[in-house]
Amino acid sequence: MNTLNKQIDHPRTTIDYLAHHPAVIPELTQLLYTEWADLYLAAGLTQQDLRAALEQRSVTNQLPLTLVAMAEDGTLLGAGSIKLDEPGTKAGLSPWLGGIYIKESQRGLGLGAQIVTALEQKARELGVAALYLSADTAEGFYLRLGWQTLERVESFGVRDVVLMTKQL
Ligand SMILES: CC(C)(COP(=O)(O)OP(=O)(O)OC[C@H]1O[C@@H](n2cnc3c(N)ncnc32)[C@H](O)[C@@H]1OP(=O)(O)O)[C@@H](O)C(=O)NCCC(=O)NCCS
């Protein structure tokens, strides 16, 4: 299936593939790099590296991929990805949910949950049996969505994170 265009709970908002909205890649790069600057710097990744990764995730039927939440007028509201690895955490686990980000003014409206659910559904369609993620302040958000805590680790020695998993 090459289209997602999932109409979600709140009016005039759509969850879609980043592949269908290439114009938002620069803004999304900036938002994600600002949110997780310490981890990107610890990993030796520049903004340009992140932008290249998002361009690589601009696909519809294979991993890694990125979904975006878009307002009807084409404004970016948030995003989330499925990635093949999560540097700085634990080797050998894959794939990973990551980069789940909702713009501050749009939080608490259910968009984050909708993006995570859409990513889980897409992973299931692609034959993924279990997903992993690393979280710091959002453990409760994922517990509500049926994720289980695996263990606590120190990501790159700069952030305490919790590793979580969900069977699909
Ligand atoms: C975490 C984040 C994605 C949540 O997005 P959101 O759109 O505000 O979340 P939702 O409105 O879908 O919330 C769904 C549920 O989780 C709860 N929730 C939201 N953020 C939470 C948090 N940080 N901790 C615990 N619970 C949380 C909500 O209260 C809601 O509960 P309910 O279903 O009982 O009403 C958003 O706050 C964000 O982008 N934060 C900055 C980046 C970040 O931390 N990303 C996660 C990386 S692991």
C-alpha cells in the first residue's frame, strides 16, 4: 500500500508518509536536532547527517521510514520514525521507534499516540514482530500505549534512558 493519509481524531490533521511532504524536511531536521542535540553531538552526528537520514526515511514501503502529522494547510505538526538501530543504547535489537516529536503547541491532543499507533501498524504490515525504543521523560506515554520496560541504560553517557519493547 503506497498511501497512508490516515485521517485522525482531530479535525483537519493527517498522518502521512514524510515521502509525500519533502518540503518539511529542513524544518523537521531543525526540530529534532534541537530536541536531542546532546545525543546527536555525542553520536558525532551533524544536522546534515540527520537531514540525510530523514531523506533516506522518505519511503513508503520499507524500513527505515518516517511518518508526519500534517495540518490541512500543509503545516508540520509532528513526526515519528522506525529506525534500524539506536546508537549509544544496546546493540543487537532492531527495529526501533524513534524521533517521536510533537510541536509544543500541539501536545496533549492525542497526536503523539496516533503517530506511534500508525508506526506500529506500518511495522506490522512490513512483517516486524517486535519494536524497541529508548525513552527518557516519556516512559509513561509509552506504557499507556502497551509498551513494556526492559532495562535502564545510559545513552552515550549523557542521558539516562529506559529501553522498552512492544510485541506487534
Ligand atoms: C512525548 C510526546 C511525543 C507526546 O505527544 P502528545 O501528542 O502530547 O501525546 P498524546 O496527546 O498523544 O498523549 C497520549 C497519552 O499519553 C499521556 N502523555 C503524554 N506525554 C506524556 C509523558 N511525557 N509522560 C507520561 N504520559 C504522557 C497523555 O496524558 C495521554 O494520556 P491519556 O490517553 O490518558 O489522555 C510529546 O510530548 C513530545 O513531542 N515531547 C518531546 C519529545 C519527546 O520526549 N519524545 C519522546 C521521545 S522517547
